[in-house]
Amino acid sequence: MEDGASAAAITAPAHHSAAESARKWIIAASVILCTILEVLDSSIVNVALPHMQGSFSATVDEITWVVTTYLVAAGIMIPTTGWIAGQFGRKRYFMISIATFVASSALCGAAQTLNQMVAFRFIQGIAGAALQPLSQAILMETFPPNEQTLAMAVWGIGMMVAPIMGPTVGGYITDNWNWRWNFYINLPIGIAAAFMVSTFVHDPPYLKKLKGQGRADWIGIVCLVLALGMGEIVMDRGDRADWFATPWVWYFSFIAGAAFIILIVHEWRTPEPIVQVRILNNRKFSVPTILLIMMTFTAYGMQILNPVFLQSLLGYTASKAGLAMAPRGIGLMVAMFFLGGIAKRGVDTRPLVGFGFILIGLASWQLGSLDLNMSTWNFVGPTIVQGVGMGLIFPNLSAAALSSIPREQMGYGASLFSMSRNIGGSIGTSVLTTMLVRREQVQQSRLVEHVTVFDAWRLSRTPASMPGGMTFNYMHEMVNGQKQGLGMLYSQVQAQAMILSLNSIYRMLAYLMLVGLAMCFLLPRTRGKAPAGAH
């Protein structure tokens, strides 16, 4: 009898442990599906823009508002997700966001005019903003401290699968069905995500106590809308307007800058802020956040530069360029699998962040030595190395930052961390594209100084064009050939100017990664460390 009781006592904890393990992975699958839903939609739409342009009879500049409005709406809402979740309940806010995202996706697919599409995309951005930070916060609370790096690695894999799938799936749907199905595809995924979140995700007790407490911070809300909204428009549209050569860029930048300063000062002093900027006073949170901005500055910026290099200089088609860039995602996922495996053993993974910055720096330096006669592998190899570096950095930074703040502020921390990722990406995209244009102009002017009319004549000469006498026809052909030679020569000058500009930018990013490597020594240890205020 005693032996039976002992066996039952041993079996009960084992069953409890197995059930708890299954529960946390079901929750992980639920929230990761929501992240995939949002990221997939962001990447899948870009492929369909030319087809949407034809449907709405829009110019290139007009159709880009389909992307810009989504980014502006998401940029405004991301930092507010922690406060909204505390006021209305995280699960309720999560469910409303999923439902609104799915409904607005259906409306985008049914849009008949460009104005309708822009309005529905704005709603979609507002709804989609909550999916990533709330997913992170839920995962950090679901997994124990020694598995939080693993949780962020798994979440990161889901986040990277979508950008790889997006252009491929979007291109197939657009070519074989219709661009509208790129939005309709969100419906079954969203319904499945809503069912899983409704069934398996629940608010922790501390959030239930916080729900409904506090007042709305209207000054903070207004400043946030002006700072992030106008700032995002300037970063996304400024290059097309030739930056500060256009008056509205000056106005928007001044208003955004003033609103941002007022926001920081006000949120630091108010007892019930909508954005917990005081979290940045915690070095264990601020250092990983700064490193994240540096990484996304490089990663997002190179996502813009790489297609320019492959398509404009090497003549790749869009699909071939996509295949050449896809291995970076594979390298990233392999690194995250590796990181998740060793993180479970309680190993201090902080040195791997520094190694990740070294890998990205080496990859950037290798890309800085490419030329117009390179093979595809000369490009693919460094991007795989870069992907591995990113896979080692992102989960570690997420776990280090979010494990250093109290559970009561987890939503605020996750939203601030996600906002930092978006800011780094937006700045990187704007700065690097502007640098490419400006440096290309400088390089082109330098190269033209060494070009003469005789260079064009040599390009146009062929053995067959050397007759015995100087006839009128020969002179006429020589003049036409010289014009063709000038055109050929100018194309070569443009290509060389662009490759020289890209090389210098890639090498600059390599030096930036050295700065990130130096900052890695300030990172807190992540091994077996519980979140502040946990348990």
C-alpha cells in the first residue's frame, strides 16, 4: 500500500511537469501564429503593389501610400500597447487586435479605390501593431527564466519564416489568382490564431488587478501621434521629396522633433505615462535596446541595398534576386535553433552576441569588395554569414532586455523594445538610401572627369567599320557610332559609380558593427536569471 502511494506521489509531479511543458508550447504556437500573420502581411503586400497600381490607376508615388500608411499607424500604436493592455486586459486587447486585423484584411481585399485601400491599411496597421509586442510579453511570462532565450529564439524563427515566405507566396498568388487574395489569405490564419489565443492564453493575476486603473495620458498620446506619425512620414517619404529641399519636410521634422522632446520630458515626470520611458534608466534594458537599433539599422538598410545591387547592376529578375537573398533567412533560422538548444542548458549566451556582431561585420566587409563580374555565390555566402550573426543576436537581446524588468511592466517593455526595432529599421532604410544616392552622384562626377570623347569612339569602333576611303556614309556611321559609344560609356560610368557607393556603405556598416561589439561588454548576464519581480 505504501509502495503504491509512493509511486503515485512520484507520478503526479511528472504528469504536472509534462502538462505544464505542453501548455507553454501550445501558448507559444498560438502567439507565434499571430506574429506570422502580421509579418507575412507586411512582406506579401510589396509584391502586389504594381498590380494594385494598375487596378487603382495610381502613380508609383501614390501606390506607396499603401505601405506608408500601415507603417505610420503601426509606429504610433506599438509603444501604446503596454498601456492599453493594462487598461483593458491583455487577452481582450489581443483578441480585438486579431479580429480587427482580419476584418481590415478582408476590406483591403475588397477595396475599390485607392482612398479606401489607404484607409483600410491604416486600420490594419493600428490592429497589427499589438501582435508582435504582446506575443513577446506573453512568451516571456510563459517560459521560466532559464528558457527565455529559447522562447525568443523560437519566436524569432516564426518571425523570420514569414518574410521568406511572403514574396514567394505573394508572387504566386498574384500571378495565378489576383492581388486581392494576398489579403484574403489572412482570414483563415487569423481565425485559427484567434481560436488558439481564446482557448489557451489567459491574463496573469497581476494584470487583472491593474485592469481599469489609471487615467488616460492625453498629452502623451498627442505628442506620441505627432512625433512618431510625422517622423515616420518624413523617413519614408523624405527621399522622394529631396529631403529638406521641400518645405513640408522642414515643417514635419520640426513638429516631430518638438513633440518627441515634450513626450520624453512629460512621460518621465508623469506618474501614469502611456510610454514607460523610465524603463530606459535601467541599463540592463537600455543597452540591449541600443544594440537592437544598431542591428536593425544595418539589417533593414541592407534589405533595401541588396535588391538594388542584384537587379540594377547585375540584371537579376525580381524572382532571381529573391532567391539570392533567401539564404540569409536560412542562416538566421539555423543560428536560432542552435541558440535555443544551448540556452536550455543554462549556458551564458552573452558572448554569442559579440560573435554575432563580428559575423555581421565580416559579412558587410565582404559585400564591400564585390564587383560587377562576381558570381552569385560571392553574394550568397556573406548573406548567410550575416543571417547567422543576426540569429545569434536577436533572441539574446530580447531575453536580456525583457528579463530585466518587473512583470508588471512587461507589456510596456515589450512595446518599447518593438518600437526601437521599428525606429532602427526606418532610420536605416532612410539614411542608407540617401547615402547611396548622394555618394553615387559624387562618384559619378569623379569618374566623368577621366572620360573623353575618344573613349566613346574606341567603344564604337569595330574591325568591320574601317573602310579603305573616307566616304560620306562612313563619316555618317562614325558619328552615329560615337553617339552609341557615349551612351554605352555613360551606362558603364553609372554602374561603376553605384558599385563604388555600395562598397563604401557596406564597409561603413562593418565599422558600425565594431562599435556594437564594444558595447556587448556592457550586456548583463542572461544565464539562469529570473526577471525582476518574477515569482
